[in-house]
Amino acid sequence: MKQIQDAYIVAATRTPIGKAPKGMFRNTRPDDLLVAAIRSAMLQVPNLDPKAIEDAIIGCALPEAEQGLNVARIAVLLAGLPNSTGGVTINRFCSSGLNAVAMAADRIRVGEADVMIAGGTESLSMVPMTGNKPSFNARIFETDENIGIAYGMGLTAEKVATQWKVTRAMQDQFAYESHQKAIAAQKAGLFADEMTTIDILEKFPRLGTQELDVRTRSVSLDEGPRADSSLEALAKLRPVFATKGSVTAGNSSQTSDGAGALILASERAVKQFNLTPLVRFVSFAIRGVPPEIMGIGPKEAIPVALKLAGIKKEDIGWIELNEAFAAQAVAVINDLSLDTSKVNPMGGAIALGHPLGATGAIRSATVVHAMRRNNLKYGMVSMCVGTGMGAAGIFERV
């Protein structure tokens, strides 16, 4: 029997996040975003022999159309990795990218692999939120027990807001602070370590001719944060999901496009290729909750991940809690009594965006570099998951 071994993250990067459906990546394919992230991650480990990479596990919440056909394997090949490197696409909705990291770590920890790629990609500009052909099982609607599966995410946020007494004012305040923190982090250059600059090719017709002008522009900042966000502006927005509700477009995450990629290695590979471990992957947990209150999922997953890691919540120095909705983020923070100074110090999905299956990998890149930059021992990524789940992963700086 092979001995359990540690898995280390030796490279972590992400693309900027673009707004969907009319933002900067509206014409950029999600597989191309992932290719850029993988290539950038490889540049962080110049001593690594690409032939040592055994597999790539990539999260995608809507694996169809431009991000279908096993986007993981396609991106691996387009990124120039050898044919010997496999690729598999996984889907656990919003935690897909984090799940990819956990699964890659597990392959290493049980001794089945020494070097793995993990990541995620999503384009909500090219693939709509429910996919191109949503088709619910009719049995979902036969009883009240399962009807929550069919609830839109916004409606689940309304139910969480009601049950956990999260007011409209609390949600708007949280959203405003998300934008303020993100803008401050951008101005301070705090995203630079985790960011892969993307070159966008744009074509413009030349008037009076049949020719095209081709221009390239580079982007290295997330598109979503708004310096002009204000409590007054947020208060004017109407509820989107319930007539007398409190969830608005302003206190919900932005639909987005983006990708992230991380490289994980065993201690043996670290020594063989003279790699620098950034963090050790410590623990991961998934727990289910009723689908109609899916946003509260992290409150169940986080305590389990902490127990598996053998640490307390107070030991965590940086928490990336995905802001699917301000309602659910505030509810989780309050329910678990999390230190708000440690939660999303550089803003969250309300400001930065939420490219579904990529977000877990993107936020993992954020926490890895934040822990290194701030000399923190432990960091955590957590998120709620559609149909009623919560996920949490813990990392340790080495």
C-alpha cells in the first residue's frame, strides 16, 4: 500500500475576469482563456519537465458548446503539453474549480501521480446560465420535497435572507464594501502576482473597403469592480427575483468569463525538478443542505474542513468566501461568527465576478498568493453550490 503523501501547489494563476455577456471576453473562447492560464502557470515552473504532468482536472459548470467536448483535454493539447498528459472535465457547479484542485491533490496524496494540473474555465458570454437546452426531470415537480432543485439561485438567496434575517441594507452594505475593497486592491497592484495578462484580438471593418483592421489590446485587471458604486445607487435597484424581495442585481455576483490554473506536485517531484512549494493542500469538505437554501452551504462545509485540518477558524488568516449573493455571504459570516477582516479582503464575486466553474480555481490562486504576500499560515476557499451544497478547502503556507 502506498503511503499518504503531501500535495503542494507550485504554481497558481488566473485570467482577469470579464463581464458577461457584453464584456471584454465576449468574443474570447473559454478554452482559449484556459490555455492562456495553463501556459502562464507553466512559466512559473521553468524547471518542470512537461512530460511529468500526468493529468489535468478542469472544472466547468456548463460543459457544452464552446466549453464542451472535454474542454480539459482540448486545452491541454492547445497549450502545447505533450500527448501523454491527460485531461478530464468535472462539474460541481460553482465549486468545480475548487473540486478540481482537491481531486488533483488527492491523486498525489494517495501516490497515483506526482504532478497534476487543476483549474477551471467558464464563459457565460458564450454559454447561458442554464445551458443551451435546460431540461428538468419531471419528478422534481411532483412533491414539495424536491421542488427546490428547480429554484433559480436568486430565489434561494431570498429564502436565505428571510430565514437568516439578512436585510436589504445589510446586503447593499456588503456589496458596496466588496467593490470598495476590489478597487483598492487593484490600485495597490495586489492582484499582480496571481494575474495572467490576456491579449484580446479585435477586428474592425475598414470603411469603404473590404479589409479589416486587426488590433490587439492587453488586459490585466478584472472588469467588474466599480469605483462609482454607492449605497445610494444600490438602494435604487429593484429586487430581481421576488416582488417584495431584497436581492438585486447590485447585491448579487456578476455573470462572468474567466479561467484559472494551478500546478500541484508531490514532495518527490518538488525535489526532482527543484520546484518551490507555495502552499500545501490540507483539507477539503463537501456537505449538502436543502436545495431551496443552497447559499448557506458553506456553514456546513467549513467546520468539517477545519476539523479535517485539525485547526480552528481563528487559525485561518485569509478567507475567500465566494459572494454568490450578499444575502448568503452575510448569513454564513454571521452564522459561523467569521472575522470579517479576514473575509474577502480584496473584494469578492459581487465586484470581481463569478465565472461559475472557474471561480474555485481563481479564488484558490488568490488565496495562495495572498498567504505568501502577507506571511499567513492558513487560508481557505469556500463557496455555496447549486442544488444545495457547500464546499471548503484549506491551504497551508510552507
